[in-house]
Amino acid sequence: MKTIVALVLAIAGSLGAADNWIQEGNEAFYNLDYDQSIASYEKALAENPNDPILHNHLAHALLYRELFRDGALESELVSGNNSFIRRPKLEPPADVEKRFFAEIDRAMQLCQARIAKNSRDTVALHALSVSFALRANYGFLVRKSWRASLSDSSQAHKYDNQVTALEPDNYDAKLLQGGYDYIVGQLSWSLRALGFLAGFHGDKQRGLRTIEEVAVKGKENRVDAEIVLCALYRREGQASKAIPLVSQLIQRYPRNYLFRFELAQMYGALGNRASALSTLSEIARLKQESVPGYERVPWEKIYYETGNLEFWFDDLDRALDNLKKVTGTPEQLRELDLNTGVLALMRQGQIYDLQNHHNLAVNAYKQAVKFAPEAEAARESQHYINSPYTRPTRNQERG
């Protein structure tokens, strides 16, 4: 299953302060400018070192910078077939990991000190919920510690429940509640049987409705709710609902090229080939013109997404041409993130199999296995070496 944890459990939380550095940091964060976002949050913290929300912001930006560099954030937001559950562990630098946990620990200490003085301090309660959610996110995405991650997410849910009990109209606090409802509602009975989930079964549809409500009535978390909904709608086969949301996000955060890639994927999921390819062509144009944010989009990513869409629309010759542009030289392969590289190689093998050239397909599959041996696509490629790929007999999500 395509996990939504990365998009739900690590929501940044309330951004109550009106400080210019915070606003600048937020804008940079959603435009994928993580270095600038971190620098802005650091300046805000220099002025307000005892604000737990700012410590959470900084931890969030530190984590997402690493996900972005690794290609993990991109694959989660854009590629529907790539589950973080099946990704190998991420390995952020030791100093980044140390700083991330230092910021989380400091935020928790500050929150707990405030709650000890006033158990009805909803700002501190919600900030503590966000701290637990961020730690859950790190445990899930980086350490692959499922039990610890679920335990932390359960704590996050508990503290936001306290917030909404005190402030029923606090829709920002309901975002994590909705995400938790959605995720737990899909867990296996064995996972739900864990002690910290005892008595809570979740409800996928209720979770989705809650997040929709936050997207309409939320204040600080409205944008986050819209981003989460884009992922959930697509996962639920309702891409047509997501397209207006993604289009709004593109207008609001024009330097975030991932939103345009997501839009192309949504059009593809709806079978609208012309709009999907037109969106990718627009990304290429923006890159050629060095529009801010788009100058950093790798050409290989554009070629891969174009070839991938053509693959699903059975335009195999064009798909193969584009995918070969992704992996054409050893130098190109070395520069690719693991997700793009291994999928581009596997897709080439699948095309060769569909064209009845299994000997060529085997070479491509072996390259995929060698390129990223721990990836799900590598294990899939290993299977195709002995059992040639054929088109699915039923509809599958395009990824």
C-alpha cells in the first residue's frame, strides 16, 4: 500500500507567530527551498529560543531536506507505486540526525514545562502532538522502526484529542486526528492489536472527511490539509477531485515543481494523455527558461516521467527513447536518485518484454538490480528475469 504517513504524520503544525522570519521560512519550505527555510527558522529561534513551535519547524525542515536530497520526498509525492514501506532505510548525516532529535527534545521539554503549569494550554498540547508526529515520521521513514513510529503517532493523536476536547473548533488540531484515523483504519489486525492501539480501530472514510474539513475551515494547517488530500484522493482513485487543489498549490507555491509532476500523474491516472504530457512539456519549458525553482529539475526526471506515462499509454517506442535518455551513460546513472534510476531501468526491461525481446529485457533488469538492490523495483526486476513481464489483467495505479 502506498503509505500516507510521510504526508500526514509530519505536518508542520500550527504556525501561530507572525514573525517575518517564520513567514519567510514557511514560503521557502513549501517551495522546496529547505536551506533557506532552515536559515529563516534559525533566525526566528534566535529571537524566540523558548518557542516549541519554532523548534518543531526547524526539525521538520531538517528532515524534509534530507528526504528531498535522497529523492524520497519526490517519490512519495509523485510516484504512486513507490511505498516508503518498501524503501531501504535513509541514511542522513550523523550531525543532521543529532540536530533533528535535539530540536524535537527541546520542543518537548518546553511543551511539558508549560503543560505542567497549565494543563489546558492548547498551544503547548498541540505543539507536543506535532513533536511526537515528527518523531514518528523520522522513525518510519528513516529508521524503519514501525512499532516506535506507531507508538509516537498514537501519542500525537492523544494530545490533539485533548486540544479538540478543550477547543472543538480548533480545526488545525484535527489534521493529525484525520490522518491517524485514515492510517489506522487500514492497518492489519495484528498491528492494531499492539498495546498502544488497543481500543482504537480507525476509520478511513471518517479520516478523509476530517481532513477535507480542515482543508476548508483550518487556518494554519489548511495548506497542509490540501496537500494531504491530493495524495489521498489519488490513492482512492479520485484524481479528478485533486486536480483543482494541485492547481491552486501550483499558483501559491510556483517554485515547487513537484506539484506539476503530481498534476501530470493525476491526468495520467484519469486517462487524459494529452493533458498529462502537456504538463510535462510545461515543466521542460520552465526549465529551459530557467524559471526560479525549475532550473534545478534534472532533465532525467522529466525524461523519466514522460517515458513512464508513454509506457502506460502503450506508446512503447517513444517511452523507450525517453527512458534511455535517463540512463544513457554511467555518469548519468551515478547522478540519479535511486528511485528514478531503478524504475527507469526496470521500465526499459518491461518494454523489451512487451516487444518480445526478453534477452534485452534481462540485461535491463540486471542493471536495475545492481543499481539499487534493496529497492522494491529491484526485487520486481529479479522476478522478471525468469518470468517475463506482461501487462496487468486488471487496472492498477500508474506509477
